[in-house]
Amino acid sequence: MLDFDFKLSIEDARTALKNDNNIYNYVFLDAFTPVKCPCLWTIDFFKLLYEHLEDDGMILTYSNSAQVRNAFQNAGFFVGKIYSESAKKFTGTIAVKNKTLIKHELSEYDLGLMKTKAGIFYRDENLTLNNEAIIASHKIEVENSNLISSSKYIKQYRRSNGI
């Protein structure tokens, strides 16, 4: 039998976590998509999650986004993929402090996507911006970036790998 404590708190997760002194084993990040709720997908929120995760803890999310994976990695996490036996496919992302907990590492393709414009992550340094402000600053960062587009990367990757 599993024994765990559960406390429901209805408030801004960023504020709640800033005011929280707990260390967690598992975090299930099931926020709305990054485009709809970018405040919970910023590198700055991930850095805060890192501070609140125990050394053998893990963050699990449904997102396969290059942007999310890159933000996790830049926040200090080791990042891998979640494989679903029942679906027979990769269904999400795992972020950990202890690399040995990753069963499925990111592929060369995944890592390459993280280095494109698709991998540019959201920012919210003080964890106070609203979603619209986060999206607006991200849009400017993407427009001003010299990184390759994800579509161009995908074409080059397929061509060089005979796909």
C-alpha cells in the first residue's frame, strides 16, 4: 500500500512553490499546453521546481516539446523520454537530477530540435509575468534568433539520414 500526503492548493503555482519549503519525490506537470499557459513552462519555473525536487525525484509530463525539454535541460535537469508499453510509443518527458533514472535518453533528432527556434523556451525571471507578456517576449526572442527553423532542421535531418 502506498502512503502519501496530498494537499490541494488553489493558487498560482509559481507563488505557491516560491512560498513552499517542501522537497518532492514526484511532480506530475499536467498544466495546459505551453502556448495556453506558458507561465508554468518557463525555464525560471523549472529552476524553482529543481530546487524543490529531491535528488532521486522526477518530473513527468506529457509534453514532447523541444522547447520544454530544452528549458528542463537548461534549468539543470537530465532529460529523457517516457515510453508507454501499452501505446507502443513515446508519450512524454522525464526530468531528473539523477541521470541513472532515465530509461530512454533523448535521440540525436530530439537534441537537434532543441537547438532550433522550436527549442527557444519561455522566460519569466521573477515568476510574476502574465501569460500574454511571456508569449510576447518569447515571440520577439524567436524573431530575433539566428537559430535554424525546426522545419529546415527536419528536412536536413531526413535528407542526411535517408528518411
